[in-house]
Amino acid sequence: MDSSGHRKRLRARFSANGIDCFQEYELVEFLLTYAIPRRDVKPLAKLLVERFGDTVGIVNASAQELLSVPGMGTGAVTFLVFIRSLMTKCLEEKIRNQRTIDSVSDVGDFLRMKIGSGSKETLMVFYLDSRRHLIDYELYRGTVDHTAIYAREVVERALLCHACGVILAHNHPSENCDPSEEDISLTRSLKETLGRLGIELVDHVIVSPSECRSISPQLGDIPEPRRVCAVSDDRERGNISK
């Protein structure tokens, strides 16, 4: 079946009316027309929405999860993973060009896209200068129960890059953003250690694909809660300083 006419009509609708004129499955269908040539992709688009809930869920899905859907080949999966990577890169560039980071809401979208949907727990650390401009960030993959290891490495890195402030963030693969005892213990330990060196722990945030939640209210002496949107030694360096 030749679907070229339908594809042209989809693109004409987008050109005339923008993205808001599409139903959820049509957003996915539109994307798939660029990844899967000469095939009616509407049934596959509807299947993906049924499996993952919406476009955000599809973009947040791992390559393995996408490949498990009948009809999804490596080309289409690579395309969707690329879309996610491109979105993350755009958000990273926004942070890079931001004059100051005054609240976690300034990095919330990036956090959700970068680590929110991870299948393994990842600790992310932002290092800020005296004007709250981002110097650098690092990722520590694993769990947060190695508190002493992370405290040492975060402090060492903060001193090395002359940071005046630090924001911690980590994901919960369960998507439950309630802080655990280990989360609170890590936050207290780092706040105390960094404070002795004159470095502010600005916040510690738990991240899921749809939400970022501050641990601050659990500590009493850090500001009231801020809801931003409704680690072994394997590290990833993410130098996004100018």
C-alpha cells in the first residue's frame, strides 16, 4: 500500500497548523515517516502509544524497550534515540548559555531528559561558581549507598574546579521520587563536608521522567520544598563550561 499521499497530508497539516493539530498517535506517526520508508506506520504509532502512554514515554524508552515492540527495527529505534539525544543536547546548551542557576527549575528539564528514565540509579553533580554559573557536571553511575566514596569524590572535584556551590541530583528507576534514608544520609554528609570548606550544597533533587523533587524539606535547615515539574566508579564527564 502506497502511503506517500497520507505522509504528504500529514506534513501539510503540520506546515499549516503546527504540532497542536495532531492527536498523540499522529505525533509518533509523523516521526516514524522519517524513519520507516514506504510503509503505513499508523498502526505502529498507535501500538507505541498504547505501550508507552504518550510521546514523552516513547522518547524516554530505552532502545531495548523500543525493539521489543513488533514492527520496530533498528533504524526506527536509532532515529527515536537520536531524537532524545538531540533534545538533551539542546537543553544542555541552554544551561551552558545561562548566566546563573538560581533554582533547580533552571536545570529540571535537562535532569529529567538526561537521567530521569535511566534503568540504573545515577548520581549527577553540578558544580557552580560564585555567580551560580555552571562550571561542569559529572555523572556517577550506580547506587547512592556508597556515601563515603561519593562524598570524597564530589568534594575533590569541587575543590579542583574551584566551585562555590553544588547541586546534586539522582534518579529513582522506580519513578517514586520519595527520598530514601540513603538519599537523606548522603545529603546530610555532603552538606556538612562541603560547608566546612565554604562550599554551598544548593540542593539535592530526585528525578523521574516526569518529576523533579527536592530532598531539602527532609533536612529542616534547607529551604522549603520545590517541585520542579509535576554509583560505582564508572563516571561520565560532561564538561559544559564555556
